[in-house]
Amino acid sequence: QALRLPAAASRNVVVDCPMPDGTPLPLVACPIRTNGAAVPAPTPPPRLGEHTEAVLAELGYTRPEIDRLRQDGVI
């Protein structure tokens, strides 16, 4: 609903962000504008499970433990 508000359209804060498969995903761009500063383009959100292994490794899980979780269908 927020993406369809007239205020969002008038401030050009709704942009289409291409997903890895090329599908456009409407997202809210940075609403803060300053003179001369480029507005960074939003990046797509991570896909389901995209960072699971990295997060588990950061939490201290070993490769064999992660493999076991995947084998058991936990992740």
C-alpha cells in the first residue's frame, strides 16, 4: 500500500530493483535527497536461505555440523 501512495510517487522513491532472475521488484529508494549527492540504487533482498551457511559458520558451526543440518532437512 505504501508504494502506491501519491506522496511516494511524487518524491520518486519507488524504484524497480531487478532480482537475479530479471524480475523487477518494487522497492523504496532512499527518501533523503541532498543537492549534488547521488541516490544509491537499492539492492535486492537476499533469497531464502542465501546466507544460511555463512550465518551458521559465524555462529561457530563447523562444516560437518552444517552438512548434517542440511542432510537432516533442518536447513
